[in-house]
Amino acid sequence: MKKKAEESQLTLRNVNVSFPIYQGGSRSLKKSILFRGSGGQLATDASHRIVVEALRDVSLDLRAGDRVALIGSNGAGKTTLLRAMAGIYEPVTGTVVSRGRISPIFDIALGIDSEINGYDNIRLRGLILGLSSSEIEERMAEIVEFTELGDYLDIPVRTYSSGMMTRLTFAVATCFSPEILLMDEWIVAGDAGFLTKAQHRIASFVERANILVLASHSPEICRTWCNKAIWMERGQIRAQGEINKILEEYAIASSAV
């Protein structure tokens, strides 16, 4: 049974995520420059290993109706934060608590097996997205119709063109109503003939989400779909608040660099 929209929430408390650098015993100038550019901070953990602190003391509260843009330069921690929210990265310290099914849309082609046919790949990808077997079968006819692939779904996907593969993966990725939707960049799918249809579908998909967290470098996309923004910098939240205010502050800071 689907949870009521008002019950969806996502809370992070003092979340820290770091990655050890193996064979990294030297604090050379080269390494310091490398990690300064990546946005992470060099530190040592309890075992005296060099680590990159990808997230540092991140706290936030998201509720139903929140549409949050994650903004910041490359390496600022946006993708790491999304993966921590999704449970892919476990915090070294701190907690991530969610209520509602989390749907991470990071790589829509994840889990595709080139040796099996389209129908079986729909089932496989659906399971990876967290759908039950019965939910997948309930949606099968609609997915098949949307792909417009017809008899090609009976043959191995290694025979598909890139455009056909995009139609298949996109149709599965957007076939359900997400509760907490995490997106690393906006999805753009397909050839010119399919693009308009795909954009209508992704718009409907996002609108059905109770909570949206979208990492994007496009101010236009952020303003269109989000009502709040979180500005990440060097693994920390530099500012958060109403979307236009934070985007303006970020633009001013970026132009001053």
C-alpha cells in the first residue's frame, strides 16, 4: 500500500562520508593539488590512513512537497550526497533516516544484460529499481507500448541500436510513481522523434514524486522543477534556502572567482 504523501521525509544528521586512499602514505604537493581540485579534504582516519572527506557534517530535513536542487562546482559533493541519501554510501558518522521508498535515478541503463531479450531486461531493471515482480507485470503492457519496440523485445538487446536501448531503459526507469526521487542530472532521452514524448513522460514522473532531490548544473532546469536549493562546496553545505535566492548567491560567487 502506498504511503500517504505527507508521510514522506528524508533527514540527515551530521553526516560524514570519507574514502580511504590506499598506498597514499605521502602528502606530496601533487596529491594536495589533486584533492584540492576534486573538492574533497585530505585527512587521516583512526587507522592513520589518508582519506578524502567527501561530505563533512551535513544536516538537512526534507518533507513532502520539497523539490531541492543540489548546486555547486564539480567535486563539491553533490553526487556523494545523493548516494548517501540513497544508501549507496554509508556514513562514517551521522545518520540518514527516510520514510517512503527512495528511487535513485543515476544510471538508467544499470543492470541491463545484453544477452537476454527486452522483456526479461524490463523485469531485471524493474527489480533493481525496487519494484516487485507483480508490480513489473502490472506495468509491462504500458512499458512495451511506450518503447514502440514491438517484436524487437523478443530478441537479445545486444542487437539493439543505442536509440532502441535508450527507449527501453527510459521506459522502465519512469514507469512508477516515486516517493523520494533522487536524480543526478536531468534525463534527456532518445532521438528527435522520441524526445518530445520522453520529455512529457519525465515531467509527469517528476511531478508524481513526493520529494525531489536533483543535482544539476542548469539554472533553468533547477528553477523549473525545484522550489529550494542546497549549495554544496568542498563537501559541506554552504547555503540552503529558496531556489532563486540561492541560485543568485551562487552565480555572484562563481562570477567573482
